[in-house]
Amino acid sequence: MDRLANKRILLGITGSIAAYKAGEVVRRLRDAGAEVRVVMTRGGTEFVTPMTFQALSGQPVHLHLLDADAEAGMGHIELAHWADAILVAPASADFIARLVLGRADDLLSAVCLASRVPLVLAPAMNSGMWHNPATQANIRTLQSRGVLILGPDEGKQACGEVGAGRLLATEPLLAGLSEVFGRGLLTGKTVLVTAGPTREAIDPVRYLSNHSSGKMGFSIAEAAVEAGARVILVAGPVTLPTPDHLQRLDVVSAGEMFDTVMAHIQGVDIFIATAAVADYRPLRVTENKIKKKAERMVIELEPTPDILSEIKARYPGLFCVGFAAETSDLETYARDKLQRKGIDMIAANWVGPAAIETEGAFGSDTNALRLFWPDGEAELTVAAKPKLARQLIGHIVQCYQNRPPRSKHTDTKVVSLPDVKRTPGS
Ligand code: PMT
């Protein structure tokens, strides 16, 4: 919670019975050293009076968009610029829907639209409204735009129903909010991230590949940027837009990814290998399209260079994070890769039919990770990939800072090795 000290939090309160709990949120934010300004929607004021929040925040409460007096003081644009983060707690179903549409017809939605700082929502509503496909689709849309959703909790609701829809308790709410201030942890560091699949040509029109969309790797690159790092993103063939403030290098094959990573690894502090690199590629690529002639056809394959193992072998002091995509025995295979590749941390996820709870790590917007490092482990439960990426960066930073002093001194030391080994079994 230290991260909230001296932060400017704009707290939005919308029309939900849980509005009364926002008083506790204001109090705890101020206890944590944050400066708080409250913006209430008209619906919010139906449940609790602005006077309550004025007393608790020690600041006037902002209510109206088209109020000449208010705009002459701190208008909606100034409020948007003032905040380090916006927390809307409780966020009603209606407010969430209006955010999705980009409405700006009241003060809070206008501030959210104008602001560029992290937006965090704590939904609170009747469980039927929460589970309604419209609300769920709205939540997914906001998550895909980088909005952090905290909660809701399950339990008995004010309306008497039992289910999901209660405002998240203040403690986890503020812990989640403080996550967005993980930024700065990697200031001055360079992070290289690989993402997406690779394509291994069979002939001029066909290739071998996999289902990686690049979403996980791109989210990690964005989270590293947020944390203040200079980021190089080496991307396989994906259709994702380039995140702001990073250098993107597009590649197609495992060989190209290997060459590009090698060419840019000097000066890198942390290497995160999220790409689903093909383990094998056709031994021969025909010059012309292969014609359908025989009943059966055999394509001979050779191993691709193992980028992660090779980087760790050449730069033993470089902090290397690998991924393990598994369809069975997740922990066993992940620990084996951690040890065999000699890396500092591995993030393991289920893929394929085994990934029911995470809706399939490949291509989906959500994922779950189990992290293993030589003397510890952690579990990151199902969440949107951007959120998971921020949590992963938090763990990486911790392990990176706690790494043994010997590696700190060998960061830039290059170990000469013979030409690229072929290492099957990644
Ligand atoms: O892209 P998304 O759709 O969002 O999906 C995310 C993901 C499932 C692709 C991602 O979370 C993930 O698991 N990435 C690693 C996939 C993979 O190739 O795992 P692996 O267990 O086969 O490889 C182990 C590690 O070695 C990986 O870090 C991989 O990048 C690396 N490797 C593998 C082969 C090779 N030739 N070179 C490598 O560097």
C-alpha cells in the first residue's frame, strides 16, 4: 500500500447502494497517504450526500459538468490532468455501459474520457445485472482497452439475492489500485520481450505454425513500458497494433527471431521469452509450390535454434524469464525447463483443451500463470492478460532485485560459445 503515498486519486462514485462503502475507501486512501478528490454522478448522490465525502476527503466534491462556477475552479479537464489514477467505486452497470460508448454527458464520464491515467473500476450491482451478457461484454471491452476491473465480490446483496455483484472489500480494492503504481520499478532498465508465433516455411505458400496471438507477450511489453523500462518487442506474425513507447521488430521464422534477439540483446537487463517459437522447421524449403502427387507425403524436420537457452548460455548474468505452454503435467515440465534452460524464472500456463478455466491461453483475452524460480513460486489466478502481465512484471522485478550478487556483476559478460546448438525438447 506504500505505493499510494502522495498519489492523487480521483474517486468516482456512481449510483449503487454500495456508494455508502466509498466513505471507507476515501478514509483508507487518505490513511495510505493519498490525496483524494471525489466526483459523484447524479445517481451516486441519490444514495449518499456529497457532504459526507467533502468531510472525509477534506475537499469540495465535484458534481456537475456544465457548472460555470465549478469549471472556473477545477473543471473536468483539470480534474483529468490532476489525477494520477481514477478509481470508480462503486461502478454501476449503467456507468460501465456509458464508458464503453465513450459518453461524456456528465462530469465523471467526461473526466474518464479526457484522462490518460490508469482507470480502475470496482463494479457493484445486482448479480443478475452483473452476469447479464451485455454487462459481461462491456467489461471485456473495457479490459481490452486496458481498464483494470477489481471485483466484484460474491455474497449476500442488499436486494436480498446471493451472488456476484458486491463491491470488493476495501483492503483488496486498494491493493489492486496500488498495482497500477508499479510503474517506475524498471526505470533505467531495458527489457526485451518476444511475442507471438513463428512460421516455418514448407514451400512458398505453406508453413508450420501455432495458435499464439501475441496478446500475452504484447501485454507484458506494455506492462514493462508502464513500469518505466525501455522495451524492445520482437514479434512474430500477429495482427496486433504496436503499443506506444516501445521499439517493435517484426520477424516471421524462428531463425529470424533468433537473429533479431541476438542483434539487440547487448545492454538488455531482462529477457522475457513469451513467443511460441516453433521447435522444428522443415529441413528443406522447396523453391516452388509442392504439387499434390503422391498418396502420402513426409516432411523432414530439423530443430530450430533454442533462443532462450542460447541467450542464457551466452549471457549467464542476464535475467531470463521463459514461458512453458503445457497440455499436461504443468509443474513437472515447467520446473524441468527452468532447470534445463538454466533460466531465472518460468511462467507456466495451460494451453489447448487443458486450459478450460483460462478459456485457452492461446488467443484468449484471459490467462492464468504459475511462476517458478529456483527458490520460490507464485500463482497468478485467471485474469485479463494486461492485468496478469502487470502482476508478472511485479514478480520479475522482485526476483531481479533479489538475484544473487554474482549475477549482478556478470550482467553484461558475454560467454563465447561455438555456433548455435540445436536443442530439441523446448
Ligand atoms: O500469444 P497468446 O495467444 O496470448 O498466447 C500466449 C502463449 C500461450 C503463447 C504464452 O503464454 C506462452 O506460453 N508462450 C510460450 C509458448 C512456448 O513456446 O512454450 P514452450 O514450452 O514450447 O517453450 C519454452 C520456452 O522456450 C518459451 O519461453 C519459448 O519462448 C522458448 N523457446 C522455445 C523454442 C525455441 N526454439 N526457442 C525458444 O526460445
